Amino acid sequence: MKLDERLALCALFVRRGKKTVDVGTDHAYLPIWLVKQGITDSSIASDVRVGPLENAEKNIAENGLSDRIHTILSDGLEKISPDDADDIVIAGMGAELMIKIIESAPWLKNNEKRLILQPMTRAEELREYLCTAGFCIMEEKACISCKKSYSVMLCCYDGIIRECTDIYRYAGDLSNDKSSEALRYIYVVNEKLKKKIKGYEKGTEEYEKTAALIDRFGEIILKGGEKDDNSKGDI
Ligand SMILES: C[S@@+](CC[C@H](N)C(=O)[O-])C[C@H]1O[C@@H](n2cnc3c(N)ncnc32)[C@H](O)[C@@H]1O
């Protein structure tokens, strides 16, 4: 079984030997892969809906892992015991829902827990939330899967409230990452900002802020492309 690049990047951040939970598991590909690779002995696969959980159970059984991957019907982390969760993956959802799930589980404010987050939309709102809620984005990487660009964040609570600059909000540490995947991510973000700015009136604060971001991301893309010839093809 092979994971696509997006789930493979989530898996990369999971610590060996830790108890993992895949929130909103749907097909359970990630926990199945983690157990099969020996990264974790057992795992929890949870979902809020019966259909996806049945889908997960079917795939888990087909892989002979029903005794090692436990499925739980749960809204976010509501039914998950903190004792059963070291590394918590929340992937394939919008940022708003992810924030709601994190906020509803105050036990995540523990520096021994890790959050592995892969937002499908509004990643900038997730980064801002994490900065202001005392979560540190320890590492962030980008990938391209089915021609789409994604970012995955490895986070941990340390209680420090961080300033979230506009650049950080939109690109996190990917703005310092010269990989072709990070440059592609920034390119996609910048294209979205170029569309967004068309809705703003020139001279307004929103317009000026967005224009400055577009310029800065344009420079990053240009410099990255100059340094790394491989990235040019991607952009
Ligand atoms: C697009 S799928 C993502 C599946 C997988 N995590 C991935 O990234 O490939 C989103 C899943 O999240 C589940 N979901 C939505 N809201 C949820 C919530 N509040 N708690 C748990 N799961 C939820 C949905 O039922 C669905 O199965």
C-alpha cells in the first residue's frame, strides 16, 4: 500500500512508537500505513460520520489490522482519551473545522502531544490561530499531490503567543524553504492573492497589504527559481 504525497507527508511527522489518532480518517489509509510500516503498534481511526467509519473498518479488516486499529465514532477528539493520543493527525479538512476540533480539546495544551495538521482551505487562518493560541509550528513542509499544492504542519503547544506577520500567515516557514514544493505552494498562494486584490479598492489598507505580500512572494519565487533550476519547471 502506497500513500499519496499528501498523506505521506503527514506520516513523515508521526513519531515512531507513539500512540496515534487519525481524526476524520475516512478510508483509514494513514493508520493502516503507519501500523504496517511498524511506525506505531496500534492506532485510533476516528470519524464523525458512520459511512466513512464503515469504510475505514472495511479497509482495516482487509489489511488484517482490526485488532490493532480501533475505530471510534467521534466529533473531533470528543470521544478520544488523552492517554490514547500522543500524535494527532487532522488532515483533509478546512481550517475552520480544524480550529474547532483543537479548541474543543484543551488537553492538547501539553508539550508532549504533537499535532499534524493538513488544511485543505484557509491555511492562513490556521497559522494565525496556532500563533495566538500558544501552539508552535515546529516544522512545515509542502507537497504536490494530484497536481495540487498542500502544506503540512507539525505543531506542539508551548504556551508562547507569537506574532503572526502577513508573510507567516500565508506561507509559514515555507517562505524560507527553497524546495520546489514550497516554491510551488507560495506560487499558488500568490495567485490567490492576485485574485483577491482585484476585489479591493486601490489605496485602502487591505489593498496595500495584499500588494506588499504579492511583491514579496514574487521576489521569493524569483530568487528560489534562480537558485534551484529544478523548481523552475514546477512554477
Ligand atoms: C476529506 S475527508 C479526509 C480523509 C483523510 N483524513 C484524508 O486526509 O485523506 C474528511 C473526513 O473528515 C470527517 N469529519 C468531518 N468533520 C469531522 C469532525 N468534526 N470530527 C471527525 N471527523 C470529521 C468526514 O466525515 C470525512 O470522512
